[in-house]
Amino acid sequence: MSDPTSQDVRTETGRLTKRAIDAACDALIAAESELTEIDRIVGDGDLGTSMKRAAAAVKGAVATYPLDDIAETLRALAHTLRHELGGSSGPLYGVLFLRAGNVMENSSRAGLPQWTEALEEGSRAISELGGAKPGDRTMMDALYPFVTSLKSAGASFSHQVLLVAVGEAQRGAQATAQMKPRLGRSSYLQDRVLGHPDPGAIAVVIWLRAVTAVLAGTLTSV
């Protein structure tokens, strides 16, 4: 018998959205040990476990999301993450996807400019809630260069555009290894964290890479 709470997916957009969410969750689950080790050095050591738990919760709930409606799916994702992701990450991820969903609801299309605006506004919401900005050694140091790279591409939604944007996110995350922490648990450790990247930024790169790999498979390579 089918799950009475599951949603019928009728569009290619809905099917693609599910594949992207599943891929992000699978990547975070697989990265539990990596994230735990990085966070053990510079934080509380629980990020890998928290991300794995939240990703598993999303995988369990995704069939109930209204996947044909991008805006509502982003809001549903925000709700799950806000409740399942521990520490400060839950509210930050929650507000990221909630704000992104609100932007997509007001867009008549779902092309690169709309997604870029949604991620930019979601990143702004994170900054408003937590006070972080690029250079503070947080998840913003991966999100911001990703969004900036997409903005520079204009309306050109291609395989290469996504690859470049993920590369910029990766460089931003790795650059946090040379940043002094200003916020969170790492701020108490000061110079002891130098040489080690911020685990929150690395987590962003992991799920961004997984999502863009799914999307890139539907696009041209030029």
C-alpha cells in the first residue's frame, strides 16, 4: 500500500528536485566521518553526526514534499532542517531555504537568475540571523563565492557555469583555513584553528557539489 502522505510527482521539475535533494543527503551522510574529524579539531565535533541525522530525516520526508512546487518544497525542506539539524546550523539552514522559497514563489520562472537571487537572499537571511559575513570563517565563505560566480554568468545556465561556481565555493571553503574565527565555538580557539578549514563551509561545498552534479547532467557542457 502506498504512503497516504506521499505526494504524486507529475513534472520533470519535480523529479529533478527529488534527485537533487536525495543526492545532497547521500553526500552528507557519506561525509559524516570527514565532517566529524574537521569539527573535532575546530569545534564541538558533532557536525558530521548532526548533518547525517538531518540528511536522513530529509530523505525520509522528501516523498511528502510537494516536489512539483519548488517554492513549497524549499519551505518544507526548511521546516525539516530547522527541526532536525542540531545547534546553530538548524535555524541557519532553515532561514536559508525559507527565504529562498519565498523568492522562488515570487518568480515566474526558475532559471539561473531566479535561483541566483534565491540563494543570494537566503545567504542574506543567514547573515541577518547569525551576523556572519564573508571572511568570518563560516558557511558564508562557501555560499557567497558560489552565488557571486553564478551572478557573473548572467542567464547562462550551463554545465560549465555550475562547475566554475562549485570550484569557487571549494576555494572559499579552503580559504577559511587561514581565517581567524569571529563567531561560534571556533572563536574561543583563535589561532589554534588556523590551518584547518571551517567544517560548516566544507559541508556547504559537499551538498552544493552533489546538487550541481545532478543539475549538470541535464545541461549542455558548453
